[in-house]
Amino acid sequence: MNLEISGLVQRYGTATVLDGLELHTGDIRSLVLVGPSGGGKSTLLRILAGLDVPVAGSVAFDGVALSRNEPSLRAYRRTVGTGFQAYNLCPHLTAMENLLLPLVHVHGLSESEARARVREPLERFGLATHAHKRPSELSGGQKQRIAILRALVVQPKRLFLDEPTSALDPEMTAEVLEMIGELKHLGTQFVLVTHEMGFARRVADRVAFIGDGRVLAHGPPAEIIDRCNVPRVRSFFARILP
Amino acid sequence: MPRWLAHTIVVALFAALIALAFSRVNYAWNWAGVWEYRQKLLQGFGVTVALSLTSLIVSTLIGMLAALLLGSKNTLLEAVGRVYVELIRGTPLLVQLLIGFYVVASAVGLENRYVVGVLLLSLFSGAYMAEIFRGGLAAIPQTQRDSARAIGLTPWQSFRLVILPQAVRLVLPAVAGQFVSLIKDSSLLSVIAVSEFTLAAQEVNSFTYSTLESYLPLAAGYLMLTLPLSAVSRLLERRYRYEA
């Protein structure tokens, strides 16, 4: 994906969360957004995923600009997949029903076609035995993996994942990161917001540091995480890295 | 101890206590006199059932509409909802019935006290339903709506497939409670001379001077309506809870 962002501005009420953000990635497969809380990472991700419309500025993937009107955005959202930090899955449906929901109600598959499509991914990621369970019977890691699967089974152009492991304990975090690592290996394009720097180093083609509503640094992971010259960025990593 | 046994023991103890209290009062029971008026009581019971059922449906609809108003981004619409809810919840049903029937309905030319009674009762209960529905909708995490949008569901699909099923499970206990209250509140329609169950019991009492024999069947009759309602509600809650 080739992501071009120009002059992106976003406000919530009187607060300006994105302040003229610029980002030009070139052709990459995975982008990881890092930075302090409240810096604008999630806000940016929501705009990229087509959930929110910015106040000003433009976003284009592979030369195609994101629309500003809701019907076009809905059509766009159907071509991508998004996962949030928690409460992704419908609690009143089983894991399988959650997976079938977008396939049947949005993409017009019949139930049998949908079931056929989800069978292989469920098995590949070791979730087939859990498919009949409700979210209340699943661990946090299983829930997040089913949520990512649900985003995947519609065969999206790219995935947007907002801190998928921030609400999980270390063991479940590892389980989810392993899945995302495998997706990277399979060639899936994604934009990931995370605090897991070790993981970011492994899977990111590019890392962008978002702070004060702007991109403060952008480049290959090692360059940003280990060798960045921007003081603000360096002090952030100095504090959080072991 | 099995639950049915425990329930039966407690009810039996309670009944024994009541029987004991009655035996000390030296009351001259006159069931025969009241028995003569059983037709009247039965008719009143029938009217109460009809009024309650109709009001249940209408108040649920009003409640949904008001909940939509309360959640509206339009300040005027939200104001309509808020003023309605606060006014109705803050004043006694008695006052609403008297002013509603003798002043407003007369002014508008609506004379049928049954129709007006159902309308007023529904407006009353609807305000409480509105708050119940609004609370239920607010309790659903925002991420659920975000997820539904992210999948590409239309607003109607999101509401039908994601939001509504969760909201129904959340509000079921409170709505059942409101239904039970509604059935009992319908007794107040007697003040605008609607010939429902309570008015029938009052009239039988005035004919026979047998107060307890008139009102005990009244209590039993309402229990016959409210107990099944509670049981059905508990059944539905068990069937629709999130754990398998």
C-alpha cells in the first residue's frame, strides 16, 4: 500500500487532536503507529479505516483518495477490516456467528458459502474448536483472534488494528502477536497501533511516531526505535524500552 | 433443598401468619354475600386484563419513541423527550388522570373514558419505559457500534443485528418490572370511573359491607396476572443470557 496523508486536521469539540499531519510512506506492506497516549494514533487510525471524517486534509491509499461522505465511506469500510482494543465481538452471538455476520449480511454470501470460507482460517489459527462458543466463554486472546479473523474473512485490502493487545495479559498478548506475525508472513497489508515495540521492530516495514497530532518521525523500525534523532521521540523510547 | 419446596414453605408460612392475624380479629366472614357478585368481579377482571394488555403495547411504543427523542442530536426533539419524561415521572398518576380526563380530554372532545384511560396510562408508563430503554442503549459499549460500522453494516442493520439484541437483554428485567407496575397502576383508572377490577371490588364492598371479602379476591386476581408475568420474564432472561 502507498499511503499519502496531507494536512490532516481532526478536532473533537474544541480540542485539536490532529494538527496538519503529513505522512508519505511509499510502497509498503505494514505500517506501525507508535507514540504517547493522546498523541493522535487512534484518531488517525479511525480516519484511515473510514470511521471518521477529518475536519481538513486528504488521505489516499494507492492514489485513491478517501471520500468524505458516509455512503462512499461505508463502501470503503467493506473493503477493509478493522479491529479494536476490546468489545469487538457481539456478545449475543457465537464466535462462528460473529464470523458469518459480515459475510452474510454485508457481502451477500449464503450461510453455507460463508461457513465454507471460514473453515480453513479457523483451523489455521487453532480456533476451530472454539467456534461454537460465545465470547463470554472465550479468553481475551481468543476473542481478539476471532475479532481479527472476522476482519480477515471478508478478504480485505488491508487491516487496521488499534492496540489489539493492550487489554491482554502477557501470555494472551503473545498469542495475538503471533497471529499478526503470521499475517505479515502471508503478505497481509496492515496498519497497526501498538505499544509492543519489540513486535513493531519485527513486523513493521515502516514505523511512524505520532505525537501532538503530527508525525514526529517516520522510517524503518530500527531507525525510529533505536536511533532516532528527534529528542521527543528518543526520550519516549528511552523511558519505555527495557 | 429444591427451590419449589423452599418457595412453597415460605408461602405457607406467610399464609399461616396472615390466617393467625385474621383469627384474632374476630371477623364475621361473609363470603356468600360477595359470591353473589362474582359476575361483576369477573367482568372487572376482564376489563383490567384488556386495559393492561393494550396499555402494555402502547406504552412500549411510546417509550421507544421517547427514547429516540431523548437520544436525538436535535436540541428541540431532545427537549420534547426530556420535558415529557420529567413531567410524567415527577407527578402522581392520580393527578395526571384527573387533569388528563376531566380537563384535557374534555377540551379535545374525547369522551370515551376507556380510550382516554388507556392513553393516559400508556403515557404514564411510557415515560418510565423511555428511561429504561435509554439506559439500556447507553450501556452498550461504543465499540459495538464502531465494530458494526467497521464491518460495513448500514445503520438499520447495525441496530437490528448488533444493538437491539443486546439492548433487549439489558432491559428485559426492568421492562418486566414496569409491566407488573402497569397492571397494578391500572387500578387507579377507577378514579375516572372506568369499570375495571378495583372499581368492581369497591362497588361490591359498598353493596355488601364485606370489605375483606371484597378486597382479598382483588389481591388474588392481580397476583394471577403479575406472577405469570414475572415467571415469563425470568424464563426469557435465562434463555437469552450471554453464557450458554
